[in-house]
Amino acid sequence: MLLELDPDIAQWLPEKSTFDQLMACEGNEYRKVKGRRTVEFGLGEKRYFIKIHRACGWGEVWKNWFSGKRLVTSAQMEWEAIARLRELGVPTLKVMGRGIRGKGPANLESFVITEALCDMVSLEQLTHDWGKLPSNQRVRLKHELLRQVAIIGRTIHRNGMNHRDFYLCHFLVKNRDWTQWQPGDPLTLHLIDLHRMQIRQSVPRRWLLKDLAGLLFSAMDCGLTENDLLRFAVIYWDRPTSFVLLEYRGVIRKVLRKALRLYVSFHGKPAPKPFGNRSSG
């Protein structure tokens, strides 16, 4: 059994049955799916999130194995992903506790505790509301967010990591009065929800395409232009525009087709321009 807690958390918990108490943690439940809960709770004056993974059983393991799916059986993937992102300088969560017990993938019980990121807004929420901003300010903010997202994507993919849920809702930024934001003001994106992240020597092509298509799909209602897409591609591949258009044209087309299919499947309608006039086939 592994049980590690930051002193700020350990001081509030009993020496015995600590693991059981954390597995039964109560608070503001953000998510509850089969075998997994995400709960926000407080200790002292600080707020935390805990992701709790219950034993899934051999039936679930074999079902996913035969269908070719990779089942997330513990919180270990998340704390390893957080550690790797922090090594790479990608802003993310801070692990305050972790634990795992049991043998074999079907019998594992585990948790990871992270410090709560307070007063944050997701890029999904921010871009949904930024139509209220003056046009020039919105464009400058869009360019800065696009730059940071492209750099984060480039960093993780070049270092063998793929997110698997690479959507705007999983980027958080400190909320503020955005009508007062100016270029040069502090603006740091945090990448979250890492429990399905994969780490290898290099990212297989199909998982790279999945991440990029998921990101584009989630951004199709943000008022992007073709120039925005090209701007992202140039930053992401860190190559001149002419090189990107020549060498990565095929990849860009595949990402766009996949993103369009996702949009139609999820929303039941064609994507807005400049995407909607393209074939999703």
C-alpha cells in the first residue's frame, strides 16, 4: 500500500484508517461515474479536490480488454501525468496526497488529492462569453490564448504525452474583469483532467490526431478564422508558414475532417464558418 499526504492535509486526519476515510470523503461532488468520484472538500481554510477510484472488478477489465479500450484502473496515471507536466514547465495541478492499495488491475483502490485552483474559468466558458468584449481587445486576447494553447500542445506532444480529452474545458485561467485585460497582463493557462493521459517515448499518430481534432472541435464556436488556424499551426509545429503549408497539409486536413465529424455528431448540425462549408467526409 502507498499512502503519502502533504503535512497540510495529514494534520487534519487520524493516524489510523486514513486511507478509508479519504476513500469515503464527502463534499461538493463534481463528478460521479462508474467506479470514480471527484469531490471538492475543505480542511482548515484551504480547498482541495480528491479523485477516488474504486476497484472495477475483472468483468470490467476483460470487457475493455476485448474491445481494445484502455481502462483507467487507478489514480496513478493522473499523479504521474501531473509530475511529468510540472517537469516540462506546463502549468497544472499540485498533488497534495496520493494513495493506492490492492493487487491486480481489478482490485485496485486509489485516490489523488490536488490543491484547488480557485477563482478560475475554463477557456470553454471564457470564449463563450467573450463576444461582449470590444472587437480589438477580443482579437488580442484570442491570439494570446491561441499562442499558449499551441505551446502547451506542442510541449506535451513532443514529449510523448497525449491528453485524450484535449478540449477547451480542460484549460483553466484565473478569472478577472476581461474588459480590463491588456496584452502583457499575466495570463497563465493550467491543463487539468489528466486521468486518461498517456505517456510514451513518442505519441502515436492516431492519438496525436485525436488530441488536435478534439481541441479544434471544442473551439469551433469561438469565432476562429482561417488565419487563426494557420497561426496555431505555425506555433504548434514551430515552423515557418510556407513549411507548415507544404509539409503538414495532409495532417491539417485529417484533423479538420475528424473535428467536423465530432461537431456534427455532438451538435447535430454543421459547424459554423469557416468550417461549415467544408466536407466532413
